[in-house]
Amino acid sequence: MIRRTGRWGAAALAGFLLASALVGCAAKGETPQDLAAPVAVTDAPTDTPSDEVTEEPSPSASAVESMGAAPSRSATPTPTKKPTKKPTRTATKPLAVAKPPTETQVPPAPPKPAPSSCKPSYKGTQATRAEVKAALTDAAGRTYWPSSAPDIKIPLNLLKATAWQESGWQSNIYACDGGVGLMQVMPGTATWMNQRFEQSYEIDAYRDNAYLGATYLAWATKYIGDMYFESDFRLDPALCTSELNSCLLNAVIAAYNFGHGAVAQEGKPLAIPNPSYVRNVRALMSECVCLDY
């Protein structure tokens, strides 16, 4: 929003000023500009009104700087209720004890690991690197929570790194544990996300597979961000310390691999049960050869 200010006339001095001067001062008052309406994102998942929280999440520091001015003063002050605006979050570490989740619909738990002797299979034609890059770029640019958390965006390097860790960007790979395609999406998870976000993504289509993977990352961002980070949804590596459970980014990466239930539980500290996976993806976010494709 644009911060707006106005000029206040000296109405109390009306008896000492000429009528023409008063007209001139009034003509110079600034007119508030209309706020630009948000542009709707087409073909993107939408929030389901039935279980959506009505309170907007805490804005980031940059958003607070662009907030509108305080309510205007009136000539006859009357007691008014102060607006209930959340203070800007200054702490970066998670809460010691998780709050109850605001998102009550949760995806199914991941399956048990497949035997190490099992080898993946391949079906259909593999997408080219250029096609995969385009699909991941498109998925990263989408808004997955347009009503309750429009600030949530999935960083492109996170999406590229996750896809590389999961499949090496192989769009036609089928893992022994049931994972499919580029983002190694589980069929049960795909079905749940299509229902939750009212979509019809096909798990074996590489573009839709990229959208499904990004949708889960966005869901985990909101779910864990609400519970441990007071709706601060920044997936910024700069907020992380040497402790793996120090930031939302690491928690979201861990949940993608191990499921949300192993990372976030009401009343318990944030957990990272798969440190090796998290370290691999974090390294790939800055060092992966796929970043240059």
C-alpha cells in the first residue's frame, strides 16, 4: 500500500483569515489515490473457504514499511478501538513449543522406504532439460495461497534443487516406494492435493508433477510457518544458523522428504529427522549444476 499524507487547514483561525485565502488553502489539499486492485493469478490453486483462517498472517519487514498511515485525526476526537495489527516478527528462530495448526487438512503420511535392492523403472518419454526448467520456473512463479498467505512463494533454486535431489530431473522415473516423476510425488499425496486445492493435476505429466511438488512445498510452508514462526513465511537461507531446526526453510525441506508429521507436532519443538537430506538440498540450492540449465 502507498503511504499517504494530507494537509490540515487551520479552521480554528477562520475569523482572522480572508475568505479568499481559505479557498486557496482548501484547493491545495491532497486527494488520496485509489489503491491498485490485486491481479488475480490464473490457473493457480485456490484456498478453500471452509477451513481458511480469516486473520491475515504477519507481514514481513518490507511489507510493514509500505503499510498505510495511521488513522486520520478528527476535529472532535472520539474514543475508537485501535486496529488489531500484528507486530512485525523480529525473532528468526522457531517457537520452543508449536502452536495448534491453523490448517486442519493434512496429506497422508509417506510410505515406508523401499528395499535398497529394488531398482526404479521408467515409463514414457523423458522431458528435456529445457522443458523441465520451464515447468519448474512456472511452478515457482505461482501463488498457492492467494487469500490467506499471498506472500508465500517457492524459490526457484529450492524447486530446482529438490527436483534434482529427488529424480535428477528425470520426469519419467518411477521409484520402488511409489514416488512418480520429476518431484517424486506419491499418488496418495497427489490425490489429496488435487482435492485440497481443487485442481486436477496428473501425476505422470511432467508439468503437473512440478506443480504438485511446488504445491506441497507451499502447503508445508504455511502449515509449519503458522505453528512455529508466527506466520512468518520467509524461506530465506540467511535466516538459518548452524542448527538445522533454526529456520523455516530447513523444516520445509525436511517435511517434503519425511512428511509434515515428523517435523511439526503441536506442543513439541520443531524437529529435523533427516539432516542428511536437508543438507544435500541446501547445498544443491547454491551448487547444483542444474541451476545453470
